[in-house]
Amino acid sequence: MRAFLLASGAVLLLLACGSQPAATQTDANVVVPKAVELVQPPYPEEARKAGVEGTSIVDVTVGADGVMSRCSIAVSSGNAALDEAALQAVHVSRFAAGTKDGKPVEMTIKVPFRFKLADKHSEQRSGTHYADGVARRYEPAVSMMEV
């Protein structure tokens, strides 16, 4: 009985949200949108000076034509400047449409942007250049997450 109630609750939650469960990359007939050119946002100066780090996760809806139609912050970094930089980067990035059964379709993906300040010593060891003793560094997402 408990399993039935849990399953019923999940169905009601899906109906209440007005969406179907997202397909996963393991579905043979679904290919999620990919970033053709994912622009690296500049580290916001006020966040850098304050030593603020964080990860902004952006929901990006990519149309069947491969054009980004909507984007919004799915998970905030906790800092408005970092979130805004991530949104601006998505606006100028380029995407390839996702497909279902070989046909392009609109899909929403999650794109994480990790903002991390590097200290002077680790940057010297890695050979990365830095200015003013603190490197402005953005670590691009290794992969995009699907909604």
C-alpha cells in the first residue's frame, strides 16, 4: 500500500508540474542539446575583490533550430553578480539542437558555471598567469546536465 501511495504521489507531482519526466542520455532515441560554443563568463570584479566563489546552474531551453529560447537560474551560486555573469555567457553561447527519434526537438538542459578564485601559488605551479596576486579563473562544465 505504501509503494502505491508513493507511486501515486510521484504521478500527481508530475501532473502538477505540467511536464513529463525528462529523457536521459541512456535513451537510445534521445540526444540532448550540446554546446557548440560555450562562452566563459568573465569573473565579476566585485565578486573577485570580495573573494566570492560559487556555482551557478542555468536552465537553458534550446529550440529545435538550435537557438536558445529561454534561460534562467536553476540553482543560484548565492551571489547575484556570479549568476548574472552565467546568464550573460549563455546568451552569447551557441548550441546544437537535441533530437528525439532522429528529429530535432526543443529541450531544456542544465549548464553549470563554476566560479573559483585561484591563489597565487597554485597558479605559479600550473603555469597559469595571474594579475594582482589573484587569478580570475572560470572552470567550464565538463558536461551538461539534462533536466
